[in-house]
Amino acid sequence: MQENQKNRETIIRNEAAKKIDEYNKLLELRNDIIRESLNDIESTEHRLEFITEINGVDYINDSKATTVDLAWYSLESIDRSLIWIVGGVDDRSDYSMLKEIVRDKVKVIICLGKENRKVFKTFMSDVDLIVAAADADEAVRQSNSLALKGDTVLLSPACASYDLFTSYEDRGNKFKDAVMNLKNSLKG
């Protein structure tokens, strides 16, 4: 009798392990599909758009990442230490899905927006530093002062832009202008 019970338990454990493996494969497949489909638009303006390199630091404009899901993909796709510029109009997004990736990849968060309490509250225990910036110029200046050679500064707001900008394009263009102005100012 006990032998039959042990056999049933072993079968159940084995079946559960198989189901967990199948689930993990599906999740990885889902992530691969997301990456592959978004790779098709990577060269689009404002979507993981490489702007320039300044003193060994890459600057990337991902202003089109107006949702938490798109910001997750952006953070996931970069293999360097990050200074993440995030924020805008909070549409009651749940940032909790970003906590692990932020903890693993982001060293500094720069909040670009009028309402940043939720970003501060969500990530204050996950990064070394969180600061606020009043506009794109200030965000880029702060990034430059905090970045080290080998870092990437990523504007990937995870929010709409309507608090400081007219659109995600306006936000991205102002970010790009601020980066290029910084680069030009360092030449002289």
C-alpha cells in the first residue's frame, strides 16, 4: 500500500516537473517572439534609436516606449550598465514587473516628468540613486555627470509624454537635441 502511494507521488512530482518545464519553455518562446517582432522596428526613430557615444557612454532614444512592456523590452535588450531616464504621465501603470530587471541592470534612474512619486517609491530599494530632472537638458546633464565609460543612457519612459512634451516624438527630439548639444559642448 505504501509502495503504491510512493509511486503515485513520484508520478505526480514528475508530471509537475514536466509541466513547469513546458511553462518555462513557453515563457522563453514568448520573450523570443517579442524580441524578434520588436527587432523589426528597432531602426525606427524614437524606438531604441542610437544617438551617439560620448566618452565611452552610449545614448539611446526610446521615447516611443510609452508602456511598461516596451520599457521592459528596452531594458532587456541592452547588455551594459544603465542610466535609465523614465517618467511622464502616470497612467496607473504597474512598474512591479520591472523591479527585477531594474535591480539587475540599472544603476541610476533619472525621473523626467512632473509626477514621479510612484517611480521613486517602486524602485528606491533597487538602484543606487534616483534623481529628478525638470526637462530633457537637465536629464542629459545629470546622465553625463553620473555615467561611466561603458554605460548606456537610455530614455525609455514607460509613460505618456504629455506632462512636459507635446508627444513622444517631441520628447525624443528634445532628448536627441540635448545629447547632441552636450557632445558639441564637450568638443570645445
